[in-house]
Amino acid sequence: MTANVMAQTDITPARYVFANQEVGTYLYDEAMAGANPPTAFTNAVEKFNDGYIVLNNGQFGAGLAEAPNAMYIQSGSSIVDLGGEVGKVLCIKGSNSTFSAGKAAEGTFNIGWWNMSLFTKDDVPEETPVRFRVVFRIIENTPDLSNGQLSAQPYTYAGDFADATEVYGSGHFIARWEDDNSPKEDENGNLYYDDELWQVTEFDYQAGTEAGIPLRLTLHFASQAKLPNSAILIKEIKMTLNPTGDAKTEQIRLKSTTVANEDIKVNDKISYTILDNQIEFQGLTPGEKVYIYTTDGKQVKLFVSNGSNDRVSLTSGFYFVRSGASTLKVLIK
């Protein structure tokens, strides 16, 4: 690899650019036991597909499809369009969250912490700085001024790392008075959110040798079991090679046209029957494209519905089926 690239270059993998994703379910690649992917994790290179995203926790040893807490996170992850200056975001929404947009998670969540790692491509030059940028917002049912919920940290392929950022919580996004920064309260004495407030955190990191490439950005989620009552909105993840200027940590104001998008519909439109390895769908719209994905995010089927007797053959396994704004989970035994 070359030692230096002089020009500032956006190297963000396409799957991390949420503004360009389709509204609907957002798929992760893998879940595994432990706090981090292993050192020199080959899947991140060999299975890289415009990005590679791994969920980690001590209970994720069975993998994404078989680990209930990992599937809880997957089921509550979707791209929603909030319009205005905000646009599309990744929404990770708990089953009890009262936030109006996004699809709520299904099942039971009984772990505290969990991590999400997002890898760069493996052609990033060593000894060259990369700036990681995350723009996000946390909406908990009741704002918490004491306990944080999200921090970010860079790692090399060899497992080296820099210090994590501040731990941000829902209390960072409440309405405050300008003169003394004290929290505002509504007529009932309750804290409430500033609907335009977003957090920007940026930091630079680099691998010293080729053995440290690809880099990864890891998002650490709370040691408390906060997800069921929260919606975590990630507007932007950006990775910039040879950045100019100073890294920023600041809050910015962005207006959305609505925070009341309808939930992504699940199982209210599509139904199906299974005979052996043949699956027949009912309720599809004629002429609409139907996508079928494995749990590691690979598209295995794409067809255009004829409105009746839509049949496909699938091998045994767990699949996501997406048609328009509807998403269905299918298990073929």
C-alpha cells in the first residue's frame, strides 16, 4: 500500500450512507460473542459488500438468526425519512419506545451493553489519518440526565484502538434555556426534547502498518438495558481519508418536516404458505419488486410480483422478505 494520499477523500462505504438507502429494514451482517470482532477478522475483508457490520455481546455466540437479543436489535433497525434538513436516518427503536417514526423491535431484550462495528474497505493506506464522523440523536421515553447510552471508538484490524468519545445520553438532547443552559420543563414539570438538536462527534485515527487495515468504527451502547425504551437515530456516518481542519464535537440544529412517519408495516400486507422448500406469497402488489435477503444481508432472490401465486424456492434457513414498505421474516425448516 502507498504510504500517503494527499487529497482529502470520502471513503465511506455505500451501505453506511443512510441518505441513499431505501426506506425499510436495515440489515446487519453478523452477530458474535464478545465485545469486539476478533483481531484480523477475515469476514470483514472476504465478505465485505459496500460495508460490513457486526453486532457484539457475550450472548451473541449463536449468530444473528439464533441469538434473540441480536435479532431484537435487527428487528428494530430501519431506515426512516424524517424529511427537511434531516432526511433519512438509521432508526434503532426499542419495543417500548414511544417515538413515532420507525419500526419497533420485536421480542425481549435482556442484555445491558452491546456494540456495533462498521469496517472500512481494506485498501485504506496505512500511516494515513482517517476522520470518523457520527451525527446522531437519542430519544428515550423519559429523558435521563445521569446515564449515557452511546459512545464511539476507532480500532485497527490488529486490535489497536484510541480512547472512546464521551458517552452521550438522551439528556444531551433536551430543551435548555440559553442564558444558563438549565433544563426547560413543560407545564407539568417534565423535561422535554429539543426537536432540532443533533450531536456531531468527530475524531481522527490511523493504522501504523498494513496489518492494521481495515480500520473499524465501533459504537458502544449503554451498560444499562436502555434500548427497549429508546429510539437511537443515526443521521450520518462518514469516513474521510486525509481530513483537513480540526475534528469537531458539537451540537447542530436540523429541522425535519415530520417526526411522525408511519411505522414500517410488518405482516399486515404480506402473508405466505410453505410446502417443502416452496414458499407462496399472498397480498403482494402486482408489478412490485420483491427482495429476499439472508440474515447476513445477501440478496438471494429478486422478482416482480404478478399479484397471485407468487412462488419461489428457498433452501432451509431464515430470510427477510421486503416488498415496498412491508417486511416479513420467514423461516424455512
